[in-house]
Amino acid sequence: MSLMEQTPEKITPKKLGPTWVDILFLIFLVGVLISVTLLGRLAFEEGMKTERSKENGEAWVKWLTDNSAERFKEGFQPSACAGGPVVAAALEHERKELMRAARLAAKKAGTEDEPITLPDIPIGTWGECFKALTAKGGALADQINAFSLEPLTLVAKCDPGDLSTAGGFLLEKNVSTPVGSAIPQVTSTLADNDLIVEKVNIRITICDKGAYPTKIAEFDF
């Protein structure tokens, strides 16, 4: 039988379309794209929270620097943040009144020889100024922590080991040391009972998303 007379074998066409391997790869690829998109959005949102925290700090810097000179003028409001001779005189008067009352009480109790310790006097202190600024209707009221969505609070320090400090901010005072000292200035947390009757050099730091400190500014108030 010649080659021309041979019956050709039946050829089965190959099935067209994706195989199960192709489908798995496509599913994997879609998953990767979704993950990258979600991670990018999360990073963007976290970055925006840090930016909003910076804006909170910058608002404090603006108010404190704008009123650094004004607060030493008569009639300045809020009076809790005022400085100068008028406040200093009121503070000294309050101290004298407290001392007089303490001595009378000691005389009645027969303890005149014991040392007298006066309580903290709120006049001219940072704590009273902070309350006035953050109370309802205050110049810096209603600020929100961008991370916790709670009212903005001061923190003792930015602590990466404590993420609850993220979005908070730290106020510190710089006090110059005597000329010739090895350290030109000492920095410490601005406490509620610290007097602000005179100029105070302040540093504002905010805590970023990892609770690491980010310095905003240093200025006189």
C-alpha cells in the first residue's frame, strides 16, 4: 500500500484556555495587587495622622509665639497666661496671704516652731495657662489626637515602647545655667506648677506613629 493510500490518524485538537496552574497564578497575582494597595493606603493614612499631629504642635507654636510679647501687656486674656509685674505682684500677695493664714493656724495649734510649707499657688503657673487654653472656648480647645481620636494630651515623653503616646506632645522648658558651666542649659518637662510670670524658653515635641519624638520648634514664651 502506498503512502497516499494510508489512512491519516485522527488528530485530537488541544483544549484552548487557561489551565488550573494559570488560574492559581492569576489568583495569586490579584492577591498581591490587593495587598500592595491596602499597604499603600495604610501607609498613607498613618502618614497623614503624623502630619495632623504636627499641625497640632504647630498650632501651639503659633499661639504661644504670637502672644509671647502680648501677654506682658495690661489686660491680656486669658489672664492665666499673662506675665509681667502685675501677675508677679498678685503672686506675691497670694503668698503673703497664705503665709499669714498658715502662721495663725500654727499659733493656734502651738506649732509655731515647725517649718511652714505653702501649697502650690496657681497664679502665674503653666498648669493654669494650659487649662485656660484647652478649656471649652479656649484658643486651643478641641484638638484631637490623630491616632487615638481622644482629646489631645501632654505626655511625659515619647516612648516607642508605649504606642499610647503616639500623637501626644511634650512641652519642655530650657533653663540656662551660669556662665562657665559645662552644660549651657538644662531641659526638663514643663510642669503644672512652673511659673511663667517671666519669659520661658519652650521646646515642643510631638510623638509620631511609632511614638518617636519629632521636634516642632523651640521658642520664647
